[in-house]
Amino acid sequence: MQLWLKADVTRWMRRHMLRAGSREISGMILEKQTGDQQFGDVDFTIDATSGSPSNFTLDAKQHDRALAEVFKKTGSDCHRFNYPGEWYAHPCCSLHQ
């Protein structure tokens, strides 16, 4: 699977990871399918309040609302716009490449 991230999305994710400090944080990837196993940006969710140095927890209600909003914006076209997975950050990994 290939995901293309715009620079502003990458900056947004890094900013939240830096704010989280030693906590793991997570969210859902909500993307547009552009080809076979290829996805381009639509949106990301982030649960920036939970998590610890060794785990993270997804807030199901928050993510249900995010999915509903994406499907509302995209006309519920789940053949093109979908949820390919979750992302999470390990606080011990560098944010600089």
C-alpha cells in the first residue's frame, strides 16, 4: 500500500507528536483511493489527549464522528474515499529526517 502525504499534513502530524512529548498518540487515516492500493490525502484524525509512553487508545466516539464527517463531505463514496488504517507515533523515534 502507498500513501501520499502533503507537506502540510506531515507538518501537522509532527507538531502534534512534538506536543505529545513522551506519550504515544494515534489516529485514523481517511484517504481517497487513487489507484490499486494507492491513496492520496483526505484527512487524518488525532487523539492527542490519551496515550502514555508505552501505549495509545483510540477514542471510538471521536473517530466515529470523524468518519461520518468525511463520508458526508465525500457523498458516502466508500469506493473512492475510505479508511485504510490507523497511524500512531512512538515517542522515542526522531521526527527529523
